[in-house]
Amino acid sequence: MFSICTDPLADHASELEKIDSLVNEIIIDKDAKKTILKRLWAMNINARTLFPGIDGLGKSLKEYCEIWHT
């Protein structure tokens, strides 16, 4: 889940309860996944940058192989 709050001191859980009507689900077509992942990778958004540490590095290597070597 991704949330944005204009008040940095607010508790996100309580804010989400107030505005549950704004929660939407976005379904991405499986054929577009590889293109989207390539674009995110070009912007340096991948598991390595989102999850620093050895776990993120491992996930990013797996992503890299799936995106660029298939």
C-alpha cells in the first residue's frame, strides 16, 4: 500500500481510516509488467534502492535477470 499525507506528524493508520473511500486498486496488465519494470529500473527504482542491504541486492539481481535476460 502506498499512502501520502500532507501532515508529517499525523498517524497514517488513523488518517487512512478517515478516508477509506480514496483507497483504489490498480490492476496492471501482465504484458506491460516488463516494460514498466524497465522504466522503473532506468529511473533507479528497484529492489536494491527500495530495500537497502543484502536482501534488496538479491532481489534486484533477480529482477535484473528477469527483465533483461528473458
